[in-house]
Amino acid sequence: MNKKVIILIFLVIIVAILGIIVGVGLFGDNENVVEEPPQEEYVEQVEDDQTETQEQQNSTENENILIVYFSHTGNTEMVANFIHEAVGGDIVKLETQEPYTNNYNDLLDIAQEERNENARPALSTQIDNIDEYDTIFLGYPIWWSDMPMAIYTFLDEYDLSGKTIAPFTTSGGSGLSGTPNNIAQEEPNATVTEGLSIRDNNVENSQSQVNEWLSQIRF
């Protein structure tokens, strides 16, 4: 056989072998390729992660909120529950050791007498972990153009320095009656926000007003 023909055959064989080797290598690489998830699925996953992170942050923030209220007729309690529904946190109803009468005229007399005497009715409610809270929503009715004296007892018993106090009231038409200033005088090292006043005859329909106020004070 001609020497040139032998060399040509040999080269053809080498090329064929190299082609087989390259083909096997490419096939093997394709088996190991990991497909990327579709872009939509990736975006959804990022959004889910962000939502979960935000929920965790809100949960942490809500753990630092305490809603404290004094309510005799249930009006302030209803507003307190609207706030609790919106911002979460913990909620505590203040109770006095000696309950107030349900007789309206007698209650007026007692409330006026306590105010004139600058009384501090004893509370049966105790809050052992108040240091854990950064924000205190403080609710009360307006009695004789002021907070019930039980609220003054609360402010005397607990040091709210460094905390934010958000006052909310219910009344027959007296508004806030300057009570946020009274709170600021009792707790000079706390920050007192703009207060919320709800008329007694509008309490049941006040949830939107409550939410608007919460937005105004950034909650």
C-alpha cells in the first residue's frame, strides 16, 4: 500500500477518535448543567422573602407596644380594642381596688371629690414588665375636664422616661381637655404624641378615625 495512503488513513482515524472524545465530553457537560429557575419564580421568591422580613420586623416592633386604658362605661375600652386591632402589642385594662359605682350621679360626685382632693385611688392592676415597652397608648374618659385620678395613680407608679406616650380619650364633647399636657407634666422625660378624642356617641363608628390618627402619629 502506498505510504501516503497509509498516512491519510491514519489521520482520518485520529480525527474520528478526537471527534468521539469531544462529543462524549460535551454530552457529559450537558448532563451536569443546572437550569436556572424562570425569572417569574425568582421574583416571587424575592417578594416572599421581603414580605416575611417585613412581617418579622412588624412583629418585633409590636412586641414593644402596650395599650393601657381605664374605662368605666366601656367606651374607652372599645377604642382601645380598635387600636389593638390595628397595631397589635399587649393590652391592659386598669382596675381600681375599690370599684366605682354604676350610678351616674353618684359617680359624678365621686369623680369631682377625687379631683378636688387630688386623690390617687389605689390600682389593683399591676404591670411588672413595663420597662420592656417603648410605646404606651394611654386611654381614659374625660371626667370633670380631666383624666380620672386613677390615671394619675398609674403615672405616679410607673416611670415612663424615654418612652412614647400616645393618649386617647372618650367624652361627651370635652375633647382632650388639655390632658396630653398634664401627661407631659407627670412624665417630663417621655415623648407625648398628638392625642385622639372620640365622642361617646360616635365610639362604635370610630375605627376609621382611630386608624387615621394612628397614621398621623406614624403607627
